[in-house]
Amino acid sequence: MKTNFSPERLADPEVAASQQEIRRCVHCGFCTATCPTYVLLGDERDSPRGRIELIRAMLESDAPPTRATVTHIDRCLSCLSCVSTCPSGVDYGRLIDHARAHVEDTYRRPWPERLLRAAIPAVMTRPGRLSAALALGRLAKPLERLLPGPLKAMRRLTPAATGRRAKAGVIPAAGESRGRVALLQGCVEPALAPQIREAAIRLITRAGFDVVLAEGEGCCGALSEHLGRAEEARGLARANVQAWSRSGELSAIVTTAAGCGTMIKAYGEKLGEAGAAVAGRARDVLEFIAEVGLPPVVKPQGLAVAYHAACSLQHGQQIKLQPPALLSQAGFDVRPVAEGHLCCGSAGVYNILQPELAGRLRDRKADNIARTGAAVLAAGNVGCMAQLAPAVGMPVVHPVELLDWATGGPRPPALTPDAPLRPRAAVVAHG
């Protein structure tokens, strides 16, 4: 793609880096077939190719973007399906992050949007505040029909119960230690699904590694990054790097939320050499177990499992084969989901900011999951789990819970004896 940036604009390293990515785009259109918003809306401006053109014009002018440009940038899920598809190697993730930061710095949104977008990181990146907000969400259930779209979306994502972060410390390996790994607790997952952390600790220690819960670590920064709050995201990333540096020698930094893993693997771009050292050791928990070996399977179940590939795992981190392979190795009957490359609509806080589009993607995904005939849905990202659970009519678990169960851990809480082990009938037709 041709560009016309002035020398003054190119003096900004961020602009110069974005120009190089923009010029890689050859307008081939491969990305349009895999972009969820283009598939739904059919608008060129809601495709990666179209958004790159909007970003080029916006960054070249260095002027506040129009409302139309902001609308189409906001509609991007950052699912990065286009990155997996692009034959030219365009780093679209970097472009959309830069675009959002530019919008945040130069465009004045209506006050309700500003309030909501400020409240999301203020609450969701702080586990104590998030737990309090989730408790209020449960109390607001009778009023759900009266709430505006974003608040209604948040209320629907509220779980029946919440957890909290565990105390910092070290959980020793079962048997002789093969090394030490830091396990990111993060911010949202401890409140929404603490059982994931507990299963991951059991599985990793059973594999022979000490698990470090580092003092001072917190949100990975992804939520702020997706909202265009780049400096806030860097501050959160910097705090994590410092926390892990105080934790001693680490074989790996393990994440159980795929979105967090994608962010941490980009710390080198955010923080330079110190961030790159962390990024090089970052591993999704399923990636890590595939590398070090699954502990012996002692409870093969043969349960039919639909595997939902989180976008941040399959596109952001390019981890595609390991999760279903591990589930099969553990004795589960793994069923692929049709249109598996398309996002479920969670996408960080997308389901709060764009509830209508997120709902359409969720229902489309739920229908494809139902068609697998599986009894359980496994998803490697807590956001996907929260998004899909109300729609699929079957237990939803993280793959690490199933792997822990198969190798000697307890039955996942979602698979209670009275839990339905049959999927809801397919209800949506897509032609």
C-alpha cells in the first residue's frame, strides 16, 4: 500500500513502525474471508484491509479521526485472525494498537463512552474492585431488562460466585523439582474462575515444577492496551517484569488466560530489553505442558469434548495443535468446532463495548459448538468461557481442568454429577 507520511511524522518511531506495516499490505483481500466483522457486516471498512486504509489516512494527517473512522476501528475485535491469514506478514496487531492509542489521544468521545472506558480498567484490573462489582452485578439481576446495552452485557457475564487471588508464595513440585515457573494470576480470572489456577498449579507441580505466585504482579496490561491506554498498559507490564525479576530464577512464566499470554509475549515491543527477556520465557499453560510432558494419565474418561480455540491462542500466539493433542493424549474424544477461526465475540472487553456484534458472534459460535455433539466445551481463555457459558447449554471448562482431572486431580467443578452432559440443540442457521 502506498503511503505519504511527512518527514516530521516519520520522526515518531511509532509512526515509522506503523508505516512499514501499512506498506506491507498488498490489498490481496485474503483477510476479508477470515475477519469476523466483515463476515457479519460485509463492509470493506470493517475488514482488516479497509481498516488499514483508515489507519493510514488517520496517521498521515495527524488530525483527530472522524466519528466514522472511530466506529470502524472500535468494531475490530483484535482477534488477529487476519494475521494468521495474511500472506504478506502484516503485523496488524501492532497497527490496531497504535490506531487505538491515537484515537485515545486525539478524539473526544461522548461522555458516556468516556466514563465506561475509564471505568473498565479502573475496576477490571483490580481484583478487589472487580469482586465488589461482580457482587453488585448479582444483586442487579432482577433489573437486567432495564439496563442499557453495556451494563446489560456486564450483568450477563456475572458468575454465580466469585473467587479471589491466592497469597504470594511458592508451591513445591510433587517429587524432585525440575525447575521453577511463575504462574500469572492476572486480574479477571481469579474472580471469575479461580478453579483454573488451582488446576494449573496441581498439573504443573505434578509435572515436576515449583510454582511461584509472585508478590506484586497483577494485570498483564491487555485490557488497557485494547482501550488505547498505551502508557497505562506499559505501567502494568513494567510492574509485572519487576515482580518476576524479584522472584529468582524462573524456567518459564506461565499463563492460563490466552489473552494475557499474547500480551506478555509482546512485552519486548513495549519495554525493550527487559520486556523481551520476559517475553522469551512466556508460555501458555498448554504450550508449557506440551513442552515438558503431560504427567501420566490415571483417569481416562473418554468424554466427548468440543475444543474452542481462543483467538489469542490460535492467532495471537499461533498455538493450534498442542491443546487438542493434549486432550486426546489424556483420553478425551476431541471434537473440532466448525468455523473455528472465527471469534466468539469476547475479545477482551469487546462484549461490553460492542454487545450487539458480540452477541451475534456468540450465537453463531454456540450453534457450531452444538453441532459437534460434544458433552463438554473446553476453552483456553476465561473471557471465552464467560462469553459462551450462557449460550451453549453444556458445562464449560478450561482444558487445564480436564488435563488435571485425567492425571489425578479432582473432577472439574462444572462437571458436577447433575451437570447436563448433552449439548443444546443447534438453533441458528447460517446458510
